[in-house]
Amino acid sequence: MERIRLRFKSMLLLFGLVIAMGCGIPSICMTEKEVMAEEVTPAVGDEFTSEGITYRITSLPGTYAGKLSVTDGKAAEGNVVLKDGMEYAGGAYDVVELAASAFGRYCN
């Protein structure tokens, strides 16, 4: 019985070390960005939100960067600086359009 208890404690210790070192269970080891990139296959018309700003994919990346349109920024806080490009789901995109109502009455 003592031998089983010792083996169980050793297994728990090993499992704890694996987790602490950041390897072993992908959902624990991966950053949110890596998990999103792995789970998403973008398509034209899809929308995603980053830092309170919603983007719509208007063209997919290929030889050139894909294109994004800013559709909603009302959830963004503080002074907002729009990026001219970004990476999403493993592809490079240029921000090329800003919808007229993206920031509503908050836009000066």
C-alpha cells in the first residue's frame, strides 16, 4: 500500500512539473492568440473583435495581405489608435476601411 501511495505522489509531482514548465496540456500551455489561430478558419464576411474594435474580413490573404473593415469600435476604451495592419488566424491583414457608424457619436 505504501508503495502505491509513493508512486501516486511521484506521478502527481511529475504532472505538476509538466504543467509548471508550460508543456503537456495544449489548452494550458498556449496563449489565447495561439488557441484562436488554431481554431479559426477565416472567411470573407467573418467578424472578430480585438481590443474592443470589431473588424470584418473583406478579402483573405494570399500573395498580398487580406483586407479588413472596422465595423464597430464603441466598446473600445480611452484614446483609440487604429492599426493599419494586423495578424489574425495566422494571416496578415491591412485595415482599409472604416464604417461611417463604427464609433457612433463618440468619434470627433
